[in-house]
Amino acid sequence: MNIVAQSEVSRETYWGISSTEYALFYLLASITIVVLLYGVYRRFSRYAEGDDDPFARLDDLPDRIVSAAKIVLSNEKNFNRDLYGGLMHSFILWGFLTLFIATSIIAFNQYGTDLLLGIHFWQGDFYLGYQFMVDAMGLLFVVGIGMAIYRRYWVRNERLWDRHTSSEDDIFIWTLFGLGLGGFLLEGFRIYATGMPEHEIVSFVGYGLAMVFDAIGLPTIEGTATDPNYTAVSVLGVNAETLHWLTWWSHSLLAFFFIAWIPYAKPFHMISSFANVITRDEKAGKRLPNVPSDLDATNAESIDDFTWKEILDQDACTKCGRCSSVCPAKASDRPLDPRNVILDLKTYRESLDAGGEEQPIIADGGTSVIDAETMESCMACMACMDACPVEIEHLQSFTRLNRQLTDQGDVSSSMQDVFQNVMQNGNTFGDSPRNRGDWADDLEFDVPDAREEEVDYLWYVGDFPSYDERNKKVARSLAAILQEADVSFGILFDDEKYDGNDIRRVGEEFLYVELAGHHVETWEDCEFDTIVCTDPHSYNTFKNEYPEVDFEEFADDPMMPFDYEEQWNADGEIDVLHWTQAVEEIVQDGRLDLTGTELDYTVTYHDPCHLGRYNDEYEAPRELIRATGCELDEMPRNRDNSFCCGGGGGGLWMDFEEEPKPSKERIREALEDTDAGSDVEKFVVACPMCMTMYEDGRKTGGYEDEIEIVDVAELIVEAIGAEETAKVTAAAD
């Protein structure tokens, strides 16, 4: 059999369809396209009604499209932590796109080159290759849909089922399955009814079905394959030709339904998701929208306050539940499900568009679209955003909701106390600013004052290392490391205030701006090269958020105690580092006497959200741990999959009835799920908030005798033998 040599092989496009049916088909196709375009127009006109987004979303559009195409076509985020889901979605996507392209090729050949130029390319080798690829990718498509059906209905993956799961999810998946299976049945009936031409063996799925029909003796009508006047509708009885005709029309009508349905239900995510990836903010979450001095359209008094991108986020949600499955608040039984917040807003918006009644967007007491306690549960860990395959920026909408809560005064009393402490004393503890540098009193050396002398490193110590007894030990350890390495560093003492990161994420924007203005104005009077932060929260805020603040807009506000009018560090001249990044450079330069054999502990390490997911720094802390000689045993959830300690987004200052606590669950993971198991001696952190949360989790979880919580800095101090210099042990006891 020499198929390739058959240069004229092809097939009739509308075999078995009369001229009347042909006209009816294109009438229905035209109506379908009109319905589709109208629906898409309504969707995008709704986005145009949304507020302007504060970030550039369409700059460098060609590059954005190319980058989005890479993300979407590779399915890279679908493979993240879910190989089955990645393969399933890839099969569906690649198969669907191939079938769409294949249909477009036929149309282009028939109504383009053939009709206008008399060139018919859909034949010979091209036709044979085309048929093979269509069957191969179509089979992948059906397999992918089968995998989805298995996961949804047989396994009943719990993240796929929630209160927003509806009949549209069922219609969507079964319609796709019907299209895929119907296409192969149609091909099989055609091949069988036309005498099973040898060249059609390249359509291996359809040819295989034709062989099945032959084996069961499905009757055919003699001569129909060559009769140009034949139409299956004129034939009575069950035979291949009649089944082909029925399948052709069933397949066509199902396809018309699906195409027309796209902009009105779940299938629209095929368009909105790609648009969402194109318009994503590369710094989403790590920076938040600024608040103008007049507070115009920054809160959530009504659904119209949301930006067009936030509305697009809502439409892009596929209800896959990946965000829900990684949310530490949901895992701890707090009343937050990131997916439901996004979909609740979408449902409310659509009900208003349909004439429904207005209600508060967020409030306390269950009378609003979103309950206040739901947003108070958010830890701002960005796990939801990291897991989302369509780049939904949950934190931008969540911050808008929190700002509305703060504006309404619907903030928990504990958070109100924190706001008051910061306003009166410049720190979250409510302690005197004069005591901010007292942690250094027990050191054997004097910590330089960066306000009085030039330094290489301006060290922002932070609230917890300055006032919390356990974290003071970490501050002294880091000071001893810098001193041992003969580094030029200094601190601001009582001119240092709280950085503002977490109160901003709780919604207190003006206080954050006040703190930012104070710091940049203070830094202007100092001479230094690099800002080094103890806390990843401070590191993120100084690196990604302070440069975004329009200080000039607030400089004339009598409520703002600063006169700074420039944009701070807009060109990135000042480096901002987390201390592990700075000390890693010091270790690499050989300025600390470390051989990598000093300690022999078995340890595990917890990635802080603001250092890891926010800023992609995973290796510096690990390199420092290994430099001490410790054996690092990773927890299953590490790096970008790290599980939040529960302290972010104001969680440190709130009291939740939760089980298990995120900190308790994480310590359990360290002791039970690592390869070393109970042999893990130390739980290593690189964040003062994590230290506080895990010390609490160790006590409340009953793990005090099983594991020790230490900071990376404390391991280094022990390794270089600088405990006496830091006097950290005596100070801690």
C-alpha cells in the first residue's frame, strides 16, 4: 500500500448533505456567529464600564501577547504541583486548538484559495498529514475530557465541588466530550460508507471505528459513495449512510450551541483567561494600587468601584479550586475561600446587570456580598495567586475590600489597637520609640547610628526584632554576624518606625503612606549604599511599594508629617536586600570563617511568604544553612509551595478559632512528613513574624520537647562561635 504516492487523495467536505441542507447549515452558522459576537461585545463593553486600573496593562502589547501565548500553550501553571491536571488540561487545550485550526484550514481552502484562486491544497500529502494530525490531537482531546470526567465525577476531587459548582460545569464538560466523540463517529461512518478507501487509514481512529462497523456488519446502501444526488435523508432504515447523516447534523448543532454559548457561561474562560494573562501585572501582590489623596474609587462601596481588570479577573475564573486548595486560611477552617470571594463578586455583578437589588459589598453581620470575617481571615500569603493558572490577582481585590472595611470602621478591635499603637508610637507594640534600640544594649560592641555616620548597610531592624524578646535574640545574632564580618552598618534607633506592610494589606492606606513618607525623608538625611531588612515584610515594602508612592500628592496634606515630594528610588539606585541575601554575599566573599563543617544538626527550613512567593528568593537562606554544616531536610511544601505561618495580612494580631493553626500544622509537617521525620532537631526560619507564630505553634501544639525554632542568623552565630559577642543566650534566658 503506497498511500503517499496518491497525490490526488482528498474527500468531499459535505458528503451526504443536500443543497438545501447546505444552505440551512450556513444560515445556522451565521446566526451562531452573530450570537457569539454579540455576547463577546457585551462582555467587553462591561469591562469598559469598570474603573481605570492603576497599573499599565496594555503596554508592550506584542511582547505581552507572545509571553501570554507561551504561558497558555505550555500550560506551565497547570502542571504546577498537579501533573495529572496539567496533562489533562494540555490534552484538552492542544486538542481543541488543533481541531479549531483544522476546521479553519478547510474553510480557508474552500472559500479562500479554491474559490478565489482555483488552488485546492487540501489533497495529496497535505491531506494525509492533515488527517493524521486531526485524529492524533482529536484523540488527545477526548482522552483529556475523559480524564476530566473521571476526576470530577468518579474521584470527585473535592476542590472542584463547592457552592458555585453548577449545571453549567456539567454542560460544559459533556458538550466537549460529545463534540470529540461525535467527530470520530462521524469520521468512522463516512469512511465505512464510502468503501473504506485505503488512504483513509491515516485517520486511524476513524478507520478503526469503520473496521468495527464492518465487523458488526452495519448495512450500507450500494452506490451511495459515487452517487452525487444521494442524500441520507431519503434513505429509510438503519444503515451507515443514515447514521452518518444523523451524526453530521447532531455534531453540527452541538457545535453551533457550544459556539453561541461561549460568551454567556463557563466556556468564555477560553477568551477571558487568555486576556487575563495578557494583562497581568508582573508585580501583582508584591505591590498594591496606591490610594489618591481624595480616595476616589479605591474602596468597594459598590461593584462599579472595581477596575476593569478586577472584573476580568472574575470572568477568567474557571472554578478549578486551585487557589482554595493551597489557601492556609481555608485549610485552618477560617471563613475564607479565595475562589468564592472572586465568584461571589461576579455573581453579584451579574445579578445587578440582570436587574437585581443592590447590597453592601462587604460588612459585618452577614448582610453583604462578602462578610467582614472572610477578609479578616486572609493572610496575604499570595498562595492563591501563585496557584492560579489564569493569573487572577486576588490580592488586589482583597485589598480593595479591606480598605472598604477600614473606611467603614468595621475592623476588629485588636487591629484598631495596632493602628492606634502605630499612630501614637510608631510601632505595633505601643512601646516607646526611645526603647527601639534597647535590644542592642547587651552587645559587647556599640551599634553605629546611621544618622550620624556614613555606612554601607543601613539596617532596618523592624518592630519584632526591636521589641519582642524572642526576636531580640535574632537581632543581636545578626548584629554579631555583621560585626564579625567587619561590615560597615548602622541603624536609625528611634527614627525607625513600623514599615507599614501588613497594616496596608489590612486596609489602612493613609497610615502606610505616612510611615513611608517618614522613612524616605529620614533616609534622605543618611549616607548609605544599601538597605538591609531583618523582616521579609519590610524588604518587600521597601523594594516594591515605597518606589510606587506618589509622595508629592500628599506632601501638602497637613495630616501627613513629611515634606518629601519626590518619587523614592524610582531608578533603583538604592539596593534593598533581605539580610540573608546580604550575608550570603559576605559568606561567598570569605569574610566569615565558615568551612561548612561547624554544625551537624538535622534541620528543616520554612520559606517566608514575603521572601519566597513575593520576591522569588529561595536559595540565599538555604545556602547559609548549608554553610554552617547543617543537614537540610526539606518539607514537602517548600519554596513557592510553602505553607504560610498564619501571621501575614494582620493575622499576627487577630485571634481566630481555627483548627489546625497554620503554625501547628507546619510543625507537624516538619516532624512527620520530612524524610528525617522526628530526627529533625531545628525548625529554621528567616522572618521575625514566622518566629513568633512558630514559637506559639510549638507551645500550643505540644512540640516544645520535640523541636526548636531558630533563625538562620542564630545558626550562623553558633557556627562562627560568636555567641559570646552577641550574648544572645543570656539575653534570651
